[in-house]
Amino acid sequence: MQKITPFLWFDNQAEEAMNFYTSIFKNSKPGKIARYGESGPGPKGSVMTAAFQLEGQEFVALNGGWLTDKYGVSWQIVPTILPELLQSKDPGKAQKTMKAMLQMKKLDIAALKKAAEE
């Protein structure tokens, strides 16, 4: 079981990066793409994350350039459950999770799960 999933941070090239990396590694495959909905914070329909595998290692490309500080630096620790909630096959569940998350200063996993189920 993979213990760490590297997130590659982009301004808005996550899908392009996923396609590039999976084209140059023989043992690779693209995964799920999560898109922003009505709740944002990116433009509706634009790519939020693009998951992929390279040589059996999971990676996630994230479009989050708008989340950097004044120096262009951003450190994000993402709880394991968050990508699962945001990439739900039920778009309503993903939207509710995003809306709840955007109201938080500190991620509350129990509240995110509750929001997804409401």
C-alpha cells in the first residue's frame, strides 16, 4: 500500500501534465479528473485535480496556483479522505464537500463527510 501520494502543483496545467507524464512513462495510466463546480473556487468545469499512475506510483496533479502566498509558496497537507469526497461519482456530493470546505479555516473531516451526505 502506498503511504504517500505526491501532489504536483500547477496554475492550470494539471490535465496537460497528467497527459504528458503518462505519455513518456511506459507503465503509466491516467486516472480520475475532478472538476470545479458551482461552488468553485476555480471556474466551473475547469480541472481541479488529475490523478495518474507512473510505474505503479500514484500521483495527483492539482490546479491551485491561486492558493499560493505572496512569495508563490504553498504547502498543503491533504487528508486521505478529501480527494475521495471531491472526486465522488455523485457530483452533488462533491459540490457539497467543496462548499463546506471553502467555509473552513481548518479542515474538519467529520464536517466534510456530513456535508457530503446531506
